[in-house]
Amino acid sequence: MESDQMEEKNRLIPADEKELQDPENLIKNTEADTEGIVDFMHEEIKKRPMNRRKLLRRARETSLIAILFGTVSCIVFAILLPVINNILYPSENTAQTVMLPEENPYEELTPEDMVENERKLEAKEEKEWIREELQGILDEKIIGVEQQKRISSALQELASESSGMIAAVSGISSDMDWFNDSYENKNTVSGLVTKKSAEGIFILVQSRRISDAQRIMVTFKDGTETEARIAGTDEVTGLTMLNVPLVSVPVGGRALIREAKMGSSVGPIITGAPVIAIGSPTGTPGSVTYGNVTGADNSLDILDNDLCLLTTDIYGSGDATGFLINLDGEVIGMIDMRYRDNSVPNMLCAVGISELRPVIRRMEAGRTKAFLGINGIDVTPEISKANDIPTGVWVKNVEDDSPAMAAGIQKGDVITGFGKTEILHMAGLIVQLENAEPGQNVILHIMRRNGGSFEEVQVPVSLQ
């Protein structure tokens, strides 16, 4: 009975369900489904889609960094370009601004002025030609025989052009020989035309060369010879200023006389620079020699002055006189063999013109410098700090029978004030003495050592 029911039930179940209920078919179907799933997983794996927004953001960041790098590179290049050019092309000259004097169209020129202006124009053209010639030779880098000839020619032109500011000064004195016959003794040296104006022609010369002269004669470039008078002297530096009336020189001769242009004798600027010695560097008037400045930081130990000694490699005479000029035709030194080095007695040396300018202007005005009578050394802030000494002028020496000695100034004192003016260096003290008058009474402020410290002392001094 039960078997009949089972058969009847089996007939009622669909064929598909029978297959599913069959254990063997169930295992097969499960394996088939598993393979299908595996196949499905291999087929469905895909690459991650590209994020366009993120890509655009990275592109913008990269562009901004590139722009920033380019901007910084341009700025750095613009800053370093002049430095690189100066290193690679050191011989190139920078442009200089030329200031032209203002002309007055209503000013009437005299024939003398017309000759003078024409002469100045010719001199200016000559100087420009000389500079262009020398610069052209230097630009060629290699100097051969032809280049040497051109250099020599340019230097000769400059020396010839500068000869107009040199005058031959002769001190003439009369004497008697063994036979009681009188004769004239003539000592000729080179002088410098420092000023040419309605007041006359002023000529700077060494005092010792004309000190015993009974008459002083001056010969200018055109050969005109005329008598001169003494306009001023400076006993400390040993210099004299002569004056020749302008009317004593013919108009044509005046046009050839040049007023000297003063240059700078500051050590760092001119050390190693080429110079020309004009005047009487070999002891003969009109001689010319060439060379270089070898030193410009030597101070001369002269009372109430702070002069600089220029040394050169130029071989000259022990009796040389004259002046040193640079390649611009400017005077930078006055030859003075009194200060030569005994180990090289024939090497030319000169006093720097920068320190002589106040002396020259004072003698032109006929004034006498007030005399104090000390040798001083600058006490700079660095020296003051290192040695615990007040800033000012340290008194190295006091001259006998001088106003300084009479006032009780001692060696080792430090001058810090002249009247109401503070003194920080020797140059400041020199200016005060230049402006003072002989016989003037002043109060010097002195710092004097007392034990382990300095104390201030006010010293009244009567200048001479």
C-alpha cells in the first residue's frame, strides 16, 4: 500500500524536481554552479576608473610650481647678470655722466678769452685722443712693438700737454770770484702753476731752492721770462708761493699757461697706478720719466701736519724737482727728494697733493698758518677700544720752544678739543690751525693719563 502511494507521489512530482532531488544530480549541479561562479569572477574584475578631477588638480599644482620656479630663476639671473659681466669683462668701462657748464649767451668774449678757449678745446681733444688710444691698446690684450710705440706716443702727448702748467723758476744771486769779479749764481727748479686769475699767476715751488736768491725769475712755456714776487711761505712744509702779474706775460703766452688740475693722492686709489714725472725729474728742466706708484701709505713726521709720502719705481736725480701726474693729466704729488729712502736714493718720491691743498690755498691768499708745535698720531675708535685710550690726537712729540711746550702739553697727551670744536683726528686739528691766526689764544681740551685712567685738562695756548 505504501509502495503504491510512493509511486503515485513520484508520478505527481515534475521531472525537473526529480533531478534536483537526485543526490548525484545535486552534486553535479553544485560543481557546475561553482565553476560558473569562478568564471564569473574572472570576467567581472575591472580596472579602477580614472579620477579626472584629481588629475586636473595635480596638473594645476605642477603648472604653478613651474611658474614659481621660472620667476625665481629670472629674478636671480637679473641680479647676478651685472656681477657675471664684471667678472668676465673687467676691462669694460661704465658710462659716466658728463656735466657741461652753463653758457651765458650775453657774455662778451675778449680776444684773450677766445685764444684761451681755443687752447682749452684743443687740450680737451688731445686728452680724449690719448685716452682712446691707450684704451684701444689695452683692449687688444697683447702688446707688441707697434702697440708699444702707440703707448709711448700717447704718453708723450700727455706730457707735452701738461707742460703748460710747469714753469722754470730761477733763484739768482750775485757773488764775487777770487779776482773780485762779480758773477751771477743761478739755481733753476720746476714750479707748478696752481692758479691763473686777475690777481696774477701763482707758482708753487720749494723754498730751499730760492731761499738765498736776490731775484726770482720765472720762465713759462712760450719762453717768456719775468720777475716774480713771494706771495706766501710755509716754513713747516718748506714751500713758497710765487706771484707773477698777468700783464707781464704776452696774450699769446698766457694762452699756453695752464692752471694745474689737482687729483687725489689717497693711498688705496693710486697705489700701483701709472704716473708721469714732469718738470725736472732727472735734474734737467723739461725732462720726463714714466713709472708707477709703489706706495702711498707712508706718513711724514712733520710738525702740525699729516702729509703722505708717495714712493715710485722711477729712477731720477737726487736733485730732482717737479710733479707726478696721472693718466688724466691731474697732479697727484710734488717731487721732494728730502724724504727719499737712503737705501734707494735715486728713486723718486713725492708729497701727496691731497694733503697740500690747504697749504696751497692759504699761501695763495697770503695768509700764515698758526703754529702749535706737535707731532700727532690719530687715535681711531679701533685703537681707542683696543688700548683703552680716548679718541683724538695722541701727542707723539712736542717741539722745543713751541707754543705747545710753553703751554705745558706733554708727550702722551690726547688732544680731544680745540676751543668748542671736538677733535677726532689729526686732519681735524690741522683744519682748526689753518683757520686760526698767529697770536690767537685758544683752549685745548687734553686727556692726560693719571695712574690707570685719563682725566680731562683744559690748557690755554697762545698760537704763533
